[in-house]
Amino acid sequence: MIIMEFKTDYIMERNLIFGGLREEKDPRIGLKYFGPYTHESETKPLDKIGLGIIGDKSTLEKTKAILSMIKEPIVSAGANKWLYPDFPGISKDTKFGCDIDISGTWQDTILQSEIDSILKITNTNERIGAAVELYLTKIRNIASEDNPPSAILCCLPKEIEEHCGISRFTRGAKTPKPTELEREIAGWKNKQRFLSDWGAAVSEKLAEKPKGYDFRNALKGKNMGIKPAIPIQILRESTMDAVLNYNKEKGGMKQEPASFAWNFSTALFYKANGKPWRLAKLRDDTCYVGISFYRDKLAFNIDIQTSMAQVFTHDGQGLVLRGSEVYVDTITKEPHLSEKQAETLLKEAIEKYTEKAHRTPARVVIHKSTLFSNDEIKGLNTAIGMVKHDFVTISKRKGIRFMRMGSYPVLRGTLVHLTDKEHILFTSGYTPRIRTYPGHSIPQPLLITHIGDSEVSEICDEIIGLTKLNWNTTAFSTYLPITLEFSEKVGEILSEASKDIPLQPHYRFYM
């Protein structure tokens, strides 16, 4: 029997900053008592969310009932008020200090005849594509107003939800299959250059029917090409029914009205360019970058993926950058950047950070879910120069178990040192602030592999902090830091956004 001893540490929970620069560890408690973050040196606090609405007769009525409901306080049905606090209401008269304004000119109705014409389409991809085009038309109508709203709520009637959303009616949606000519062209592209590389283009182009592979991703991706660009929030009729007709005995906590109101209101506030909260004591000289990869649904070569970078400033401003196509390693089955690609992507990320933070970074921290290759390290070092930096691989690790005395699992923030470069970090587990462990299974730790200039305690302290910057939910924290938490979902949206469409860099277009 081999007995191994590991050195362990505990990373203290980070505070968040809310209105009046008051601090609190829990997003919901902070919003309830102090309101959203504001600062005198920044722009005027958000006091109104101009909200456009798209839906049919039924969903428009239910949406207005939902918006009326969340204006008022809602008592939570949860027994643990630390985990499920009461919702204070969102209006100028509550701590949110913000009204939701729905002008008549910001409303566009979907006709039953428009829905019927979509449902007649037998091809699944074309049916999804037609539904996306219908909503895009409505979004353009609202965006063309002289005074457009700050966000648009796209409400899905049950028929659209079932036949174009995630259900048995859309299981036939397929990624495109290449023709023989497209296969041949893809093969030749690896061996020789084309006239298009020098700017030549073929003027004749075959007309294609609009297609979509996932309604949500296609709508969010194609919406970025509309001017002016307005973030959208999708709300299903089934969700509205569950909230408006909530039964505690049957519904559990999934669509419990107070929990729904917390997440829905905060998401709208953020998409209207508000700042719900920010992280306390996050270094203001550091550029945080998450590098990840996604498979383009429009590309036929499964050995090619596309890189992207998610950049975050100290105050939580998130930016998304699309990189270049990369090849998947035949041995590790992982995508990696070439030296030049790594240099180019990070240079652009630092430029975007400098533009938003109004300063050049004194430190660069890069998070990645796979190990850094030698070529990637060389390219990233070239882009960074003589600036302090840290390369951090954050990977999920199943099968690792650490136990502690008592009825609850290991504490969130537990750090176990395996080697000088490898460490185990629990971003989930028993959380003292909410008096419980909010998960349903044994907490899975993250394996942290670090190369760089900072102490591992600082690296892990930042990771714990960055798990609290997801404004798409008011949950206490997420499993992964925000630099990687949404990488898969952002990649899915980018995969359905044509490369001809200029991407919106702000994170609110992807959440």
C-alpha cells in the first residue's frame, strides 16, 4: 500500500462589487441589497432597458405577463434562502434602479400564416433556416426604428420551438455534406494556391435556400450582421408557461419564478450594456485571454478547426475574436496553433484589450483547455514581448476524489499541489456562503498546469474569481472561469455565422 502526502491550500472566496462600491460574495444577495455596480468615473448608470419583442399573439401576451411579474418582488419557493433568495423586483423603485420599457414601435408580430408556411417545409435544415430568416426580418424592422431598443426579446411559439428548436422534429438536422467538386477543392487547397488568394473571385454564384443547423446559434450568429447591432434574448413559450403556471409540487426549482426572474432580469440588464457586478481586487493591469477552438459547420474537412480568443479586462468587459483555421494533431487529436497563428491571434487580443482598458497590459494570462505546444509558446512569447505572463492549462479531470470529514463534500477553493507545475483546484464543492453544496454529484476538480511568472496561488485565486463573472446566470459561481466557460457555446454561434459577416466583439451578443 502506497501512502502519498499532498500539500493543500484553501483559496478564499472573492468578493464582488455592487452599487455604492459595496462588496458581497453572492451575486443575488449583492444585487438585492446594493443594486448593480456603478462608479462615478464611468457613464451614467443604466436606468432603462429599451426592450423590443418579437412573437405571435400568444407569446406576446405571455411575455407582457412575465415582464409585469418581474417588476414586483417575488418570494422564492426554495427552503434555503441563501441558495434561493427572494427576488426584489426590477424597476426604478427597487435596488435595480432600472425600468423595462416596451414601446409599441419595438414590437413585431409573427402571423399564424408565417408560422404555417415554415411548418410546411419538410427538410429540417431548410425549416430551421426559414424560421431564422423570419426572425431576422422582424429584428431588421425593429432595428430600423429611429430610436431602436437596447435589446430584443425573441419569443418562440410552441410550434416554432418544437419544429425548429430542440425536439424530435429537429433531430434530422444535418451538417452539410460536400459534393464531389467540394471534396476535390478541399483536398487541393492543402497542396496549391488558388486565384482567390490574390483577390480574384467568381461573379456567378448559385442561389441557395437558407439553412440552419441549430435555431439559437444560427439566429445569434446571423443577427450580428444587422445594423445597428442589437443583442437578442431567446425566450420559449414552454418556459413562460412553466413560470406563469408554476407548481412547486410538480415543477421543482428549474422554472421557479424567483430563480427565473433573477437570471432573466440580470441577462437583460447585461445585454442592455449594464454592469450587474464586477470582481473586487482583480488586477487592473492584466489582460485575461481564453484560447479555444471550434469546428465550423460549413467546413467539410473534419481535420480542420477554427481558433478563437475571448478577452477580458479587469472590470469584466468581454470581447470575442475569431482566429484562423488550424489542423488537428493526428496523434493527440487536439487542435493547435502554428507559431505565426499564435502570435497573430494574441497580438490582436492585446490590441482589443488596450482599446477597451485604455492602457497596455503589464501582465498577460492565457487560459487554454489543452496543453500549450512548443510552437504556440514561441508565438505567444513573441506577441507578449518582455511583459510578465502566465500560460495556464485548465482541464476537467474525472475519477479524482478527495474526501473530507462530515456530511458535505470538499470545499470549493481547495487547492492540492501535485508537482511544481500541476495542481488540482476545486471550483465546485461545499460553499460556506450559501451554506450548502449546490451540485447533484461528487464535485469534479480541475487540473491546473502552469507555465509562467506568477505564483500558483495567484493563478488559482484568479480562476476562482473568474468563475463569478457569468452574467447569463446569477448562480453563485460556474465550474469553469469565464475565459473558458462559454467557449463551446460561442464556438457554436461562430460556426453558423458567415465569415462575410463582421463579428460583434462584445460578449453580450453571445450570451
